[in-house]
Amino acid sequence: MRMNQRRMSERLQMELPVEIQWKGRAGSPKRAVGKTDNISGSGLFIEMPIRMRRATSVTIKVMLPPEVTRVPLELLCQGRVVRWNEHGQVRGIGAVIDEYELRPAPRTGSATKRRLEHN
């Protein structure tokens, strides 16, 4: 039986600055910066030069533009790498979002947290 390849939520093409953190094979903390290529309610594709292994747990911070949000906000996501893509000059990871927090940037005020269910 083949799974349906259609995504459950629409992808939005957005180029936003991203900071990503994970633990290396030896457990040491790693950090990189990149930019989103697209984002949806359940995941995102991040252009970055570092290849990451599938199923790597990641923390992703996306800075949302105040021109759109009216106040500076950051989207803090907990997720995992589901793929690595390399097409010409564009290299990066696809990650699923398991949990996210939307909060004012820098870290002030209260936060809204939501757990996503994946079937």
C-alpha cells in the first residue's frame, strides 16, 4: 500500500532567517543559520549548507517579520529532520514540526504553545 504524498497543509513560499540547533553524534551542541524556503503548519524546508541525518531532533528559531506581524515575533519549533535535498546551488533540510511556541522577540511576555498531532 502506498501512502498519499499530498501534504495536509499548504506550503507558503517565505524567505525568513532561521537559527537551528541540534546535538552532534558525540552529543555536543551544534548550531547553524539558514533561511526558510517554504513553511507550512506541519513543517518547513530550510536552506543551509550542513547535511543532517534523517530523524535528527532539531530546535528551529524563525524570526517573523514585524511588517507582517506588527510586533517582532519568533517562532520556536521542536522537530526532526525528514530529508536532505540538494538541487544545484540549493541545499537544505526538510523538517517536520512536532511542537511550536510563538513568542515576542526578544524573550519577553507570555508565550503560546501548541502540540501538533501527526497521523
